[in-house]
Amino acid sequence: MVNAGVVPGVSYAHLHDGQVETMVYGNAETVPVTKPLKWGMLYDMASLTKVVGTTTMILKMIEEGKVSLDDRVADLICDFKDERVTLRHLLTHTSAISGYIPHRNQLPPDKLIRAIDSLTVAEWFDKKVVYTDVGLIMLGQIIEKFYHVPVQQVIHDEVLIPLGLTESTFTPVKENCVPTEVTSDRGVIQGEVHDPKAFILKEHCGSAGLFMTLNDVIKFAQWILGITSHELLQRATIDSLFKDWTTHHLGRSLGWDLRFSPDGTPWIYHTGYTGTYIILSKQLQEGLIVLTNRVHPQADNQTFLDMRDQLIADFIK
């Protein structure tokens, strides 16, 4: 990918039976000038925020009895009216909450939240997985309802710190970050979240906004695989991620996507729009972490998506 010019650079890790192989290769940026990629740089994780932070936090709240998987969202978010939708639907992307929000990327935070909470449920409710940010933004609101501080502060205090992810942050130093897109209105985006909704909602966004180093993503993966242990979640809760949690066996876990080896061995998988992805198998003790800024300098990069999907398929085989 790097040599073909599909991404400026790549930081990756292969986890295998407790061993870790890593490489940092290529450049951090190419516009306006070329700068080399260095070990320890922070990546905009984009939607990996959903699984590292928000999903983990909701699982902790379920263990503590603050909420349950089948609690109705309408009971927790007053502006949301459909009483069929539960936390399970938000986590598995089967809520069918959809609709058009006019001028979405220009709204102030309070109006954007109200517009999201006022969206309606489509006819494919509970019948189809349709991946969106909305469900995880709502889960962020639910977390705030219980903790009375911004969701990103909760994730920092209740997830990142207990797991020892001390290099991870929602407020990075710009110079330590790998740049993402170059846009006409924001220029070179560096040290600020790329995602437009997260950029508006800032510390109140549960769907994106986390910056991590490769080292911290490795630590998180080792925790999921059981290589390291922390009291943040019970081992049974983590192990339960490797199964289908939809009501109609649609192939989605809580927060995570599912993939399967030819023999049926489950993997949990998630991607981030900026060019990040992680796939893990507890049973095989295997994992792959790939961090790139595939949106630099421009986000239109179908070649990356095709190569990523092929690489994941080959890795699982």
C-alpha cells in the first residue's frame, strides 16, 4: 500500500500466540511537505472510538447494573420516541434509525443532538444491519445521563486509565499526530478529529474523536485476547463479544462486526474511516492492527478499501 502510493505510511502489529511483530513504515504526511512517519505518533482512530471507548463503557455499565441490553432508548433519551429500539439495537446497528438532517455539518452541537434524537425508524428495524454513527452517539448520551460529565471524559477516566492506555487521548498535541485530510475549509487536519459530527459535538461524541498510538492499540488488543488482565470487565463479558448478538442472527456482535474463518472460528473486526482497522480471534490468539491515514491528502480512496478488504480476507484464511 505504501509503495503503491495508496497510503502515505502504515503502522501495524501482528499478534500471534502472545508474540507481537510491529512495523512503522513510510511517511506521516505528503502535503504540504513530506514528513517521515515515526514510532509513537498518534492516529485519529475515527470509528474505532466506538469499540475501544463507547462499547467498552456500555458493557461496564451493564455489568454494574446501571443499564441492561434490552432497556428502551426512549426511556433514556427524552427526545427519541420509538419505544421498540433498545440498547441492543444501537450496539448491533439494527435500530434502523435513519433520515436526512439538513445542513448537518453546519449545526451547533445542541441542535445536532436534537436532530439526531428526532430521527425516525425505518421499515428494516431489527431485520438488517445498517452501520451508522447515530447509535453510538446516542449511547454516548446515555453514558452522560449516568455520569453527568461528557462521554469522552468518562471514557478517559473509566476505560483508558484503568487499561493503562496512557498515550491515548481526546485532546492530543497537534505535532504528535498523523495528519488526515486536507480540505478547503479546515486546511490540513492535524490533531483535530476528522469526522464532521465529532468535530461539532467535541467531548460529547461517542462515535469518534479518540487518538491512539500503535502501542496503546496493541495493549487494548492484548486485553481483549486475554494476554493481559484488568478488572475493567469480567472475562466472560469480553469472551461474549465473539458471538452474534442480533435478534435474527444477522452476524453482528455488540459494537463489533463479526468475521468467520472457513471452519467457523469467530473474529471481531472494526474499521475507522481514516484508515484504521483491527481484527482479533480469541480462540486462535491471533490479531492484526493496521493504522494508516488513508484520507491524506484526499478522502476519495477506493483502492485502499479494496486492498483492505482483500487483506482481511487473506489474513482470516
